[in-house]
Amino acid sequence: MAVESEHVRATAVGATEFPDLVRLYQVTGVPKTVVDGTVGILGALPEELFVRQALAHRLPPVDSGTAT
């Protein structure tokens, strides 16, 4: 995503070198992707699914067309 968009920044961090970040982001396996410090994606995912999960918290909810 960072390669394709100037609005995305990516940083790789070695878990063994930064134990404080491991605790902060509750890293229990790798790879773990943290988006805006809140969304954690654990494991390698197909590209389409990864992008959906990474962007999910930034997109407005989908209107199902039903009145509430």
C-alpha cells in the first residue's frame, strides 16, 4: 500500500529488537500489521482481504437500504 500511495507510510520493525512495541501492540505472531495504532492484522492475507481489513476502520458504514 505504501508503494502505491503517498498517503500511506510503512515501517518494518523487528519484534526481537523492540520488546516495548511487542507489548504495546500485543504482538503474538508475525507478521502483524498495525494501522493507525488501533487495527491489528495478524498473519499474511491475500492482498484484497488485507486492504479491506486495513481500510475497514476508515470507511463509513455501508447503508443497507433499510430504514432504522
